[in-house]
Amino acid sequence: MQRYSITKALNLPEYKITEILLDTDKEIYIRVVPYKRKKARCSGCGEIHGGKIHSFKETVVEDMRLLGKRVYLHVLKRRYRCLKDGQLYVESIDWLKPRSRVTKRLAQEVYRLTAITTNAETGWFLGMDDEKVYRIDREILEELFKKKLEPPPAAVNISVDEVSYLKHHRYLTNVIDTDIKKVVWNGQGRKAEVLDRYYQGIGQENCLKIESVALDGARTYISSTSQYAVKALIVCDKFHVIQKLNMAVDTVRRQELRKARIAMQDDVVEMMNCHQRFILLKNKANLTEKQAEHLKRLCEINEPIYKAMLLKDSFQEVYMQNSEDTARVCLEAWIQQALLSGLEIFKAIAESFRDKKQFILNWFRKKISSAISEGFNNKIKRLKRMAYGYRDVEYFLLKIHQHCGLLNPRISP
């Protein structure tokens, strides 16, 4: 390959190729030096120096691939004595970070690829080992985080939700701006003090500007929000309320399935096994004729499941009301019905709903939902599976911002 062609392809401003050191089928090593007319910018003070060169230093860095070959640049850097403090500094190069072993554009390529695939796949594509991809990606994400997310962006309408990232009850808290549908903050844990850090980060003035907060009903989040976002309307959103009822129905199913197995009622076991659970959780209006008949037969032969389904379906009437006042009457009636049902799981839910009654009814004032949070949670779980788990929790938090937030390369400069 001609030296001129390589120079043009590399496109390194104010640098020229002086020698091709090695050219194989897989790699090419090139020495590049600055043009004499190029003025050096001091990496210490940032000023342009025109004085005498003290010495030279050669650094080897990796660049973007060229015709399928990995490219290694032997970059000749000039050393100057700073006019301000008298110390020796290496010149600053626009396309290369200080002490970096890769060019800025290669680092950007790594960052863009890791936003759409795994680090392992990125490494395979670029010919790098996983550890190198990790270091490059993390460094860029940390820089972007400081630039865009410190302090945390303030929002008017937010959703707060938790997601499990490790076994044994290890959780993360995500704060989502529901207007732009992006994660704007996250932290390790789900206690009140975790969410406190977000509110403290945006400051008292921005806390007072928050209009609504969608929550899953966790007491810790309610406590933190009540303390800081005092003007915000706290909403236990519809999505999580219905989700709790579906989980309660499934709990009853599993309890009754266990009893049926002990009693060796094979026909009942077949009707309630895990392959049929989605019929209990599905909206009745969306059931096929066969599924509806299956559900009807199951309710006829098992009273607890019949009661659970009745309670789940009757709660929908709360959200069908036209006003908060009529919804309140409907909710209070449902709570009494659940308390008298004889189903412990529904009695516990009824007591919880009674304590959080106003937060549930606030949905009629502001129909904000944290369903988007659940969508992000599924994306986060998929991200975790793709990487076979993240041992570095701080890096995992950054990856969430990259895939679900403001550090995505599609919106980051």
C-alpha cells in the first residue's frame, strides 16, 4: 500500500507518515510524526508553545482498522518546557488522550459497539481482549457521566422503580424522566437514603418543581419523596397495582397446586400447572374461547382460585370510574371484600391498599405510569444476561445509562 494512500486514509491532522515499520496480513505498524509547522500545545497549561524542543518521546497506540488490518501508530511526541511553571510536558494531541493506548476515534468505536452488543462481541469484532474493551468503554462512560449527569438532570414528572441485579435481594433504584422516557439517575440499593441522593443531587429548588412521581408503592420511596418533593403528587401507578394483584393470583394458584399434588388430584394439577398460569393472569377480554372455558372449569372446581380471580377482576372497576370520589367508594368496597375473602395474600394486599389509598386514587388526578420503568427493567435484565452478570456494579450502572439513558451514543455527542 502506498504511503500517500495510507496517509490519506488515516487522516491524522498535522501528522505525516515517515515509515511503515511492519506490514503483515493482520497488522500494520506505522511511524507518524508532526509536521514541522505544527505548533505544540502544552499538556500542562494548555497554551501553545513556540519555543525550543527539549526532547522527543515515542508512544505506540492502536487506531481504527485499515483494510481489515489492525493499525498500530508509533507516534512521535515533542517535549517542551512549560513557560508558566518550568516543568517538562509532552505536547497535547487532538486525536489522542494523554496516556491512552488507543486513538480517540477507536475509543469512540468501542463505545458505539458496546451500546448495541456485548463487550465480548465487540472485542471479537475489533480483535481486542474483553478487558481492554471494558477499560475503554468504562473510561468513556465515566467522562460522559461527569459531563451530562453530574449533577443529575432535574425533571418535572418522574418514575421511580427498583430492579434486581444479583441474587440474594441485591437491587438498583432507577429514576426515569417520563417526559423524555430516559433513565436520568440510578443507585445501588432500594432504601430511602438511596433515593434521597437523587433529590439531594438536583437540589431543593428543582425538587419543588417536581409535579408527579410514579411509584410501585414501596414505603421507602414514598418516605423519601414526601420529604424532598413536597409539592409532588405521589401516584401508586395502575401498572404496579394490577401487577400486585396478578402476583397474588399466582400465589394462590401455587398454593392450590401444592395441595392438589399432595392429594394426588392429577386432573386438577394438570389444569393449574405452570404452563396454564398465563390464563389466570391474562385479561379476560383477551382470552380465546378455549382458554375462557379452561378458566371457567378451574374456577368451578377450586374455590380459592375462584375467589382470587373474582377479586382481581372486580378491582378493575376502580379504574373504570369517572371520578376520584366514585373510585374511592369502589376501592373501599373492594378492600372490605378482600379482607373477608379468607385469602391471606389478598388480605395483606387489602391492608396495604388501605394504607396507600390516596396514592392509588391520585392516578385519577395524574395518569402518570411507571410501566416504562418495567420496560427498562426488562431491558436491564437482558443487558445483564448478555454480559453474564456484572461484577463491577458501578460499571453496570453506567451501562444502564448507555442503554436506557442519556449516555446512549445516538443522543450523546
